[in-house]
Amino acid sequence: MQYMVLIYQNESHDGLVDWTQLGKDYKEYAAAATQAGVMRGGEKLQPSTATTTVAVRDGERRVTKRPFDEAQEQLGGFFMLECVDFHEALEWAARCPGASHGTVEIRPVMPT
């Protein structure tokens, strides 16, 4: 089953992060997931200041050039993993470097 591992962090804490080390940690994590055969994809996202939200209400499109204001953490990246079950996905999510400096959400992908 496929699982999205969504990585959230509080962007206001970015100055507290050793980005060089974190980059190495993510590279090692991606390599381990690839070697284990569970990696299906993943990317780092631009900061939430690059976000545009879109909603359609009563046929009218509403575009806002900003993320949701009330969010404490922002989506910073994701991995798509193919795991045997939730427990395996949970193990990979716990190994994700984002779990040590933010929050990692595991979400099963809806089967087609």
C-alpha cells in the first residue's frame, strides 16, 4: 500500500536548524528508503510564502496568495512510500529526519 509521509515544520524556527546536517540526514534517509525498495518519490517544497490557495464557491474562483494563517506548522516536503502495511510506514515515518525537528504525518493513499 502507498503512504504519503508529509513533513511539517514551523518555518519561524528555521534559524535554529543546521541545514547542512539536515540535508545530509534527508539524503541518507532517501537512500535507505530507495535501497529498501519502498521509495516511490519525494520532494522538498518552497517556503509557505510561495503558497497560493484556491477555493471555488458558488461557481466563483477565489485565489489567495498565501497559506492558511492559522497553521502552526507548514508543509515543507513529502515522501511517497510503498509499504507492506501501516506498521512499516510508521517505522519509516519515525526514521524521517522531519520527525526530529517538526511533525511527520502518515496518510494512506486511496486505492484506485
